[in-house]
Amino acid sequence: MATDRPDDDEEEEEKVVRKGEDAKAHKELNKLSGDNEGEKEVDTGKAQNALSQLSNAAEAEKLAKLEREKELAKVKIDKKDVELIMSEMEIDESRAERVLREHNGEPVKALQYLIDSK
């Protein structure tokens, strides 16, 4: 005589054996939710605050990168300097332009950087 009671399903879910990465992930989630001290509820305020901080940090980083790209785009570079760096260092044009812009259009400094970074 089989009866389907909701309690039976819940008991089966609690008895699931976790192995490997699944066990690690489950353990980490329990730590985050405070389940290690018998608590069953997640502090939603703390979780929302943490997510908000992550979102703000990601947005700030994105804006900083965009600002940096705008600054680099303003740097004047000579096409001959790009060709020189490309031929001497055997790198593609976009990399040569980027390094040259990062060093204010000064080919000597750009070449020194490339030599030191290899």
C-alpha cells in the first residue's frame, strides 16, 4: 500500500548523498546561508547588500576601463612608429598600437616595455 505523502518526498530529498564538486558546492552554500548553526533562512538583506556591492564594483570597473580606453584613443601615434614596433617585435598592428598609446606615443619606451615583458 503506497501512499504519496509530501513528507516522504522531503525525507528522500534530505537523504541525497553528495559527492565531489557537488558536495563542496553544497557545503559552501550552507556556509553562506548560515545553515551550519541550524538556521534555515538566508538573511536576504545581507545577500541583497552583497549583490548590490558586487554590481556597483563591476559597474565602476567597467566605467574605469571605458575611461581608460577614451584616454588612450586621444594619444597621437605615428604610423611609422607602429610599423617599426611591428617589425622589430614581430607583433600584430593592434598590439603595437596599444603599447604605443600606453606609452604616450613614444616608440623607445614602447619598445623597452615590450623587450622587458618578454
